[in-house]
Amino acid sequence: MAEKKTNRRDFLFTATYAVGAVGVGATVWPMIDQMNPDASVKALASTEVDVSSLNPGNTITVLWRGKPVFIRRRTEEEIAEAKSVKMEELKDPEKDEDRAKNPEWLVMLGVCTHLGCVPLNDKGDYNGWFCPCHGSHYDISGRIRKGPAPTNMEVPKYEFVNANTIKIG
Amino acid sequence: MSDSEYTPKSKFGKWFNDRLPLLSLASHLTDYPTPKNLNYWWTFGGILTFCLITQIVTGLTLAMHYIAHADMAFESVEHIMRDVNYGWLIRYIHSNGASMFFLAVYIHIFRSLFYGSYKSPREIIWIIGIIIYLLMMAAAFMGYVLPWGQMSFWGATVITNLFSAIPLVGEGIVTWLWGGYSVDNPTLTRFFTLHYLIPFLILGLVVLHIWALHVPGNNNPVGIDIKKPSKDTVPFHPYIVIKDGFALLMFMIVFAFFIFYTPNILGHADNYIEADPLVTPAHIVPEWYLLPFYAILRSVPDKLLGVVAMLSAILILAALPWLDTSKIRSAVFRPLYKQFYWILVADVLILGYVGAMPAEGLYLLIARIATAYYFLHFLVVLPVLGLKEKTLPVPLSITEPVLGGLPNLVTAKNKESLK
């Protein structure tokens, strides 16, 4: 046999495979993407919460995008405690000032960063939150201190619309 | 396919069989030569087939009344329990049937581990079995979500969040699985679809599992290769059919006990509370059949490594035919392996127990030791044992130790000690 050379037919095979692959990709992608959040889910992007009745030392839980959001009005002692923690002690170092722009108000997703359970208020070894599922302890700034969770509880995008109303999202 | 040439007697049968050899297949299945020393641990293959068919039939009937919508799923299950004629019975068969299915599959798997059924030339049968087992876990998990109770919702949340441990793309995958930013209606409808699909995938794999089995034939308690057909075999029908049928009846008595006397003992009371995304139940545990893996997940303090350990614990089984280096199949002739086998059984039971307990203090310590031992068994004990263990002499045939002629089992052992 003659030595193998790239000929017209090889080119046609390669071109056919390439076009075929693009076609398969273009057909499969809609099947995959249909599982992503749809327009109606995305439309529920923000929630406004009236926090005027919340007393210092109390937490309310509101639903935002199907997830619980903790809003805690912290006391002076709690703020002092949150600020006093040294960065070296933290698994996911983050200053309290960066988590609560207005130190009196802590707003964060009430979702454990381990596997998504809702941590319990005023529980755990650090006077913050405790996740009953797999034993993660969070401090009064919502930072992970002990247990399997890798990161601090997430702070969502929010703003004070006026003195009494927080808009999340 | 058939070992013997088969020709249908009737003219029509011959005409049909020449065009579609279903009669040849039936003849192969009837005459299929089976080792004559199979004990009752070998009846669980048939029992598992029964479990699969039961789940499919009861599942189809439940699907006629169930509504896969976050606002109506919980109510529709209560509607099945209270209003639908015999709805309570069909649902209890289906929910307890899942537990019975896993009970049977665990016995089936541990039978294979004891008698070395996974070894050459049966590796493909074993690997197909592991895939079936994985699909069973997926089907059971998604089925548990459908009633939309508290355990359904939070079980779904925890398990889907396992994927968030994957670096970089994890969060995106979880959102994609959910079809939203939390477990919600889109999650429920797709879980229902997949829960409906998977049993039929399993059914297809079961056909391959049996096909692959019929190539080398059954392993047997002595674990030796046998000549087929010979004095060592009996035809599948009627010998094995009757034995399987009797074992199935015994199994159905246990099954019926759960359905009629304690239908909820294997479930959790929390699942009779409708799903609430704001409140996590105080104590989340999966169904009993997933507890050992759950214990492994929780015993590792790092999120990603915990998930990796849990998945490895299952996938390591697929490598078992190559991790076990011993040429002897049956534990009957492996005095050391037999002891390690029972330690492994105890280890898995301990993992199951601590998986149901809170992950703290002594329980956590026990879970860590048991997890370490689990991997040690497969990665160290089995490879080393195959090279170091002094095995007992195996008989040359199944008939030999029974119908006289040396060496039989007992004399073989004595001979060994005389040396």
C-alpha cells in the first residue's frame, strides 16, 4: 500500500465530524439549560422587609428567593464581641465591619455553608448560630468558628430604603 | 445462546422460533445448568427481581393519584392515604418496599463478598451490580423527596448541596439541579420525572446483569469452576425455581409484617409535617439504608473531603475484583479472610448506627475509626491478604466432598493440620 497521505476523503470525514459535533452540542444545550432557573424564578429577585418592630437582641427570619434571611438587631455587647475577635482565630477571616456596614444590623442568608440547613438562633459555643445538621458553630457576626462548614454565612446585597425598611436583593 | 441445540416440537413453534428465537431463550432459561450446592443466600437475586417489579407496579398506581407540585404534593399523598381505595396499602407497600429492596440488596452484596462472586470471570456482573446499586440510591432519594414533608425537603437540600463542594462550578451545578435558588417546585417536578425513569433503567441493567451471569454461570458456596452441565449441576427449572419461590415466600412474610404491623417504623415522623423552607428539623438523618455512607460523610471535618470520602466508599466497590488479590473465591477456604469479612460486616453496622446518632463526642470518634477501617479493609487488608494468606485446599468438584472420594472438606482440613 502507498504511504498514508491526507486526502480529500480524510478532510471530508473531519469536516463531517466537526459539523456533527456542533449540531449535537446545539441540540443538547437547550435540554440542559431548561433546568436552570427560569424567568419567573429570576423575577422574584428582591424583597422589602419592615424592621421597625425589631428590638435589640432579636432576630427575624424572612424568605428571599426561597431561602431564609436572618435580620438581627444586635446589642452593644454583641457588636463589641463581634469586633473583638482576632482574625487569626477565624477559619474564613472577615472583619465584622465588612459584614455589617451598620453594626447594629446584621443581614445574612440563614443558610449553613456546609450543606444548606437553617442554623438555630442563639445557640452554639460562640453565642451566635448553631447548625443542627452537622454541628457547625457560627459567632454573632455569622462567621464560621467550629464544624464542617467551610465559609461564613453569606451576606446578600441589601440596602436601607428608609430608616425602617430593608430591601434585600 | 442456549447450551444445547433446541428445536420446538410444533410446526408453528418452529416457524416462529426461526424468526424470533424466544422459545430458544425460554429453553435456555429453563435448562440453565445451576450448581447443585447453592444455599439460601443465592435466592436473593430472585427476591430482588420481585422487589423491583413490586416497586414499579405500586409506583405506577401511586403516580395515578400523586400530584407533583410543591403546593399540592403533600396533600395528594394524604389524599392517597385517606381517600383513594386501598391507597394506604399501595403507598405502604411502596415505601416499605424500598427498605425491603435495600435489605435484599445488602444481603446479595455481602453474599458476593463472602463467596468471592465478584472475582474473575464475573467482574462485569459485579460492576453492573454496583451501577444498579447507585441507581437504586438515586431512585430512593428522589422518591423520598416526593411526599414534600420536612425530611423530604431538608434531605433534598442536604444531598443536592453535596455538589456545592466541587470547586468553582459547584454552586452553579446546585442552582442547575434546583432550577432556582433553593429546593422548590422545579426541583420537585424534575425529581418526579427522574424517579419515574430510573426503575426502568434498573430493569434494563438487570437484564444485562443476568445475561452476564449466564455466560460463566453461577458462582457457588465452594467457589470453584465447574463443568456445565455435569453431575455438579441441576437444571434451573424446577430445582432453583422452587427453592427461590420458597425463599420469596419467607421474604414476603417479613415484608407483610412491616406493611401491616409497623408501616412507619422505618420512616421519620417529621415527614408527616409539610415542607417548611424556614425551619430545619432538629435531627436530620437519611433513611436507614444510607446511614453508613452518611456517617462517613460526617466523620470528615472538611466539606470537600467529606463528600469525596463518601463517594469513594461506594466507588471503591467497583475496584474490588482487582483489590482482592486472592485466587481462591470462597471464604470457606480462606480462614483469615473469613475473620476480616465479619469485621467488615460489624464495621458497616457500626457506621450505620453512628450515622443515626448526633455527630459529636464519642459517636464522632467511633465514626472516624470505623471510616478509617472501612478503607483499610479494601485498600490494605484485601491486597495483602491475597498474597500472604495460607488457604485451605479446595475440592476438585462439588460432588467430590459429598459423594465420597478424597479429599473432602473435613479430611482436607485435617490433612492440612498434619503437615
